[in-house]
Amino acid sequence: MATARDWLNGARPRTLPAAIVPVVVGSGVAYGYGRFAAGPAVLALVVALALQVGVNYANDYSDGIRGADERRVGPVRLVASGLARSGRVLAAAMASFAVACVAGFVLAAMTSWWLLVPGAAAVLAAWTYTGGRRPYGYRGLGEVAVFAFFGVAAVVGTAFVQMRTLTSLALAACVPVGLLACALLVINNLRDIPSDELSGKRTLAVLIGDQRTRLLYTTCILIPFAVVLVLAPIRPFTLLALVTLPLALIPVRSVRSGANGPALIAALGGTGRLQLAFGALLTIGLAVHP
């Protein structure tokens, strides 16, 4: 029987920065234009967190019933380990998606009803990542979806619900945020290449191989710093994010040196800390300008 701690671990709290950072950065964009609105910002955060938790439980359920998590190296999964019945994990995923839908509906009612379209797409993408007959996460498209929904949609959407308009600054800011979110998935899939190959789960890491995946991870980590330099003429204080470069070098060195298995779990944690620190300083830089 799964304990409360097991259920908390099943929600994969280390992945939650991927939901928090884009909302904070999008709010920083709005604040910089003098249009910050706390109500929509909080609702956007609820939507993002509920979707992240929902996709984590859905992934646990779908991979568990397919047997894809039987030989994994990372943290224990509820279904694969037998800690929880698959039906209960599915119910947890559906409950999380329901919270996201309710918060999203309220947000659309406050701003624009067309937001229901990308909202529905986000829920569908969260489920079909590893669920359904043709999960796109098994076909190397996980990183594309992460960039689209936890980069573009989350940052631009959060700024939009507060400002009621699209801005080029929000579109630029979503790039580093999306890439750092992708880095979390890339390093996770790098760690799981051996078990994913055995189970037939063809992630992007499996498709391009170990060495190219390590190069992809490094690219996702370093390009955000180049984007900061591009943003500097518009928002000079975004250069503050460069302070986090030493945090980036630690997991990059580990990955580039050939770290495998459990060693990559530490690099995953380092990536999450980098994402939080970079996102916080980028937000300050976007919110404060001369």
C-alpha cells in the first residue's frame, strides 16, 4: 500500500520547476510592462502545476501497465513497483487534469474564451505523451511538446492573460525557459536509454543515441545564456541570469564526462536548480528596466 510519501514522490516534485518557472517568467514580462495581475498569474500557476503533476501520474500509469518501468534506474514508480494499483494512479492523474481544467476555465472566463483551445490541447498532450494507442513520447517527440507547452504556451500564455496582448518580449523569453525544461527531459531520457531500449520505448534519446543526446543536453543548457545576451539591449538586467552559468557547468561536465545511471540523477537535480535560479534572475531582469 502506497504511503502519502510514496504519492508525493509519484508526483515527481523535482520536475515541478518546469511548471513554476514559465509562469514566473511570463509574469515578469507583464510586470515589466506595468500590467502584472495577481489573480490571472495565480490561476496560470495552478494550471501549470496541475498539468505537470497530472502528466507525471499519467506517465506512471501508462508506462506501468506497459511494463516500460520494470528495469528503470531512477526513482520508484507507483504502478511498476506495485505500491499502488494502476486504477488509483489513473484516478490521481485524472483528478490533476480536472483541477487544471477548472482553473483554466476560470482563467478563460476572466480573459478570453479562445484560451480553452490551447488549454484542451495541453491536457490532450499531457495524456498522450505516454498514454493512448500511439503515445508521442515513444516516438521521439517528447522534447517538442515540452518546448511547446512548458516554454511557448506557458510563458506567452501567462503574459497574455495579464496583459491581454502578445509581445515579442514574451516570445523571446519563452525560448530559454522552454530549452531548460527540455533539458530536464533530455537528461531523464539519457539515464533511461538502456531500460527504454529493452521495453521498446523509442524516446528521442534512444533514437539519436547516447553521445548525441549528451550534446543535445549541453545545447539546451547553454543556448539560454546566449538568448540573455540578445535580450540585454531591451532589458539590460536580464544579464543577471548569467550569474547562474557556474550552476550550468556542473551538470554539463557530468553529462559530457560520460556519467550514467544514478550519477545522472544528481545531474538532473542540478538541472532543476539551474532552471529555478536562471528563471528567478531572468524574471527580475524582465520586470526591472531603466
